[in-house]
Amino acid sequence: MHKIFLIIKREYLTRVRKKTFIITTLLFPLLYIGLVFGTGFLADKTRANLNVAVIDSSGFFTKELLDKQNTLDNSSTLTLVKNNSSEKEFNYDSAGFDAYLVIPALDWQIGNSNIELRAKKSYGPGSTALIDAKLNRVWDEIKNDSLKIDSTKQQILLSSRLGIHFTNITDPKANAKFANSIGLACGFLIYFIILIYGSQVMMGVMEEKTNRIAEIIVSSVKPFQMMLGKIIGIALVALTQFLLWIAFVFIIYNITKVSGNGNSVNSLVGGVQQIFTSINLPMILFCFGFYFLAGFFFYSSIYGAVGSAVNEDVREAQSLSFPITMLIIISIVMMSAAVNDPTGPIAFWGSIIPFSSPIVMMARIPYGVPGTVPWWQLGLSMALLIGGFIFTTWFAGKIYRTGILMYGKKPSWKELIKWAFRKS
């Protein structure tokens, strides 16, 4: 046990003292915030606002109706240019328009779902969706006028809606409104941590093998102890960084809570508070910590085995680690199905099988325990993941014992499995 502790201490201190650890710890939250807000900003700024000519053969669309919608929404402009004309007679490009709509003769009771937006080049769905929405708002007014519905009744029709709010009677804290987003966020976070820090284990083992340090260490430490110490040490580095990020989030949250005078800030703080009070936060944090660590142990041990089997050639490592990466990607695909149907067969088996359970189960837990996820499923998932981690660490240790002393030829997975089950 003392030897394992020394290895853990060495792996932990070596990494947290590096400047890269400090820089990434400070920059990641800022980069993540910039990514979230920057993506939305760029999507809004890069969306094309089109100037569209409307060729109407129905007689329903008037200049007044189109101008009214253009005033209310200036994202794109609809301009009536001709009535009862063929679009072939109209050179929209030379008239300064980006595209044109051809509206045929219509029956206001039936409508038409095949109205074409034509242009000489393609535009993204973000731009065309805005034009579709604006055209349908004009069409709603046309139907209201045809039915002789006055403005007061129109407002009643628009404001009167029925809404369904789902309540989990087994776990009232499970809020489906936030469960989907929280589940996806937890799953993707575990996904990134496994990929980033799992590869760090692989690269660390490769570095020790290249520098011949491992030959000295393995002479006095059992392979299982060596692999376990390395995995736990790097896991503690990941956990330290994660806890610092959590502390950063809470500090920002409390600062905005105290100093938030603007409506937008108050709205943001109120939204965060609503999320915290609408979910079973202790359960989610506990399960996230478990699946974060256990999932990391499970995969990083395999990454460590790959690192011990290859030399300094990074391409060899990428080739051998590709099946591991594919398992993680498959888990993400299963998670996408699980958030849409958290009680379905894909969600169930994905949260039980160890290679996918860290990601898939965390997508299900926000929907409620024990309502959506029964206690026996959660317990079985945790037990199998612990067993899987112990097996993969043993498996990796056996490969490590042989691979760390071998140089030259790149082994295949078939040879790695032979190393693992070869008798000592």
C-alpha cells in the first residue's frame, strides 16, 4: 500500500506543479463561456438576412400585410413586386433581391405547402426558416381576415394555449424541463474528461517507457500496483481541476447574485436558482462524482496498457487506442437515445454495461431516482462498473508487465490479450 501511495504522490505532484495545469485550469472556464456565448453570437451575426421578392398569383398577399411584418421583424424583408405574373418575366437579381417567392393561386382554407423560395445560390436553414415564419404570420392574418375575426378575438386565439407539465410522483424533484440539458451536460463532461485524461495516462506511460524509467520502477513494484497508482494519481489531478472549476462557477454565481442590478443578470441568476431548486442536486453530484472517477479508472487503465505496448511513435498509439475511442463515441450515441427515452432498452443496457454506463447513466439520473432509474439498476450499474475497473486494471497491469520491457515491433490487440492471460 505504501508503494501505491508513493506512485500516486509522484503522479499527482508532477502534474499539478506544471505551468500547463495552472494555465488550463484558469483558461478552460473562460474558453467554455466564450464558446457558449460566442457560438450564439456568431450564429446570429453570420445568418443571412435576405431581401426577398414576392410574386403573388393568389391575390391574398398585399403590400400592407408584408410591410407590417417587415416592421415587426427586420430579420429578412418580403417585398411584393408583381401580381398574376410568371416568375420567368422577372429578373430578381438585377432588381436588387437575393431570392424570390412564387405564390400560386391559393384557397385560404387549404393553403399550399409547396411554395418555392428560389435563388441562384443556396442559403442556410437559419435564413430560410425566418422567411418561412414571416410568410406564415402573414398567412395567419389573411385567414383571420377571411373568417372576419377582429383584432380582439385574434389576440384571444393567440394567447389562449393549453400546456402540459409533467410531474414525476415518485420523485417530485425530477424536473423533465432541466433533466435533458443536465443529463447531456454531465454525459459530455465525463466524455471529455475520459478522452483528455485517459490519453494523459497513455502518454505518461509511453514517456516512462521511452526514458527507461519504468524499467527501474517495475523491478520493485508489482504491475497492478504500478498501474493502480498511476491511474489514481492522474484521477486526482482531474478531480482537483474539476473542483477548482466548480468553485469558480459558485464564485461567479455568488458575485452576480450580490452585484446583479441589471434585469439580464437577475434573470440569469434566477434561472440558475430555479435549476438548483428543481433537481435532486445531492443525488446528481454524488452520482457524477462516482461515475466520473469509476469511468475514468475503467478507461484510463486500458489507455495505460496501450501506452506500455507502443514505443515513442504516436501513430502506433493512435492505432491501438482507436477501438477504445470508438467505445466512448458509441456511448455518446447511446446517451443521445437515453435522454429521449430514459426508460427504454437502449438507456437500460447502456447504463448497465461498464463501457457505456458512466456516460449513459448520468444522462438518466437527472430524470429521477428511484422513479425513472430504480435503485436496483443504479446499484447494479455501480457494482458492474467497479468490477469492470478492477478487471481492466488487472488486465492492463499484465500487459504493462510485458509491454513496458519490449521495444521494436508494434503489437496487435491479439498479442496484447495473449500477454494479459499468459501465466507468470
